[in-house]
Amino acid sequence: MREQLIKAVNRFSEKDFWEVVGDGHTIWSPEYLIGCGFPEDWIKGMVFREESGDGKYGLMNNRGEPVDYIDGVYAGSFTRSLAEELGADISEAQKYIGRGKVAGVMADAIAKLPEIEFSEDQSNYGEGA
């Protein structure tokens, strides 16, 4: 599993890595993350249903239309699971409360792993999604 995850991370350019792994707010489509090269079974194990709320708590689909719910992978959970599977030291993240800051600190720990070598080719980002 670890080798598959490293291969998927290494498909990202550095910019794209931060957009996906350093994001603590998005609910990602499972198909999108699988298209990025992450193992299907691993991703499907993180899928949850988020119910829409009223006003600013309402959810929209990719076309900007209101929806009752979204089945997806919460970015913060994805980043934490990825960091744990790769053995990244995420202890620094325990000092923070904000979702974005916590995800950013965990992503930084992943990026510092010696096996991580970002791609120069942005065409690998989300391929097949």
C-alpha cells in the first residue's frame, strides 16, 4: 500500500499536491482521487455522506447547483490517512485547530518524506477522473 501511495503522490506537481493534499476543506469525489492514482479500495474506505444544510451550510455540485447531500472523501481525513499510511510525522499538526492549517502541516510532513519527488508534468493530475 505504501508504495502505491508514494507513486500516486509523486504523480502530482508540487502546486497540484498542495491543492489536493494541503486542502482541509473540500469534499473530493472518490472517482477524482482514484483518477489521481490512489488505490480504489483505500479511497472507497474513506467515503462518507455529507448532508446539506441551510444558507452558508448548503452544498453545491460541480455545476453550482444545490444538492441534498454529497458522497465523497473529506480532504482533512484524506490527508491524515495519507500521512499515517506513509509514516509522516504529523505531531506538529496537534498544535493547531483550523482545518486548513492542520491539513497544511500534515501535507508539509508528507512533502518532506525522502521518497516524495513531485512530477514536473501537470498532465498526470487527476488523470482519468
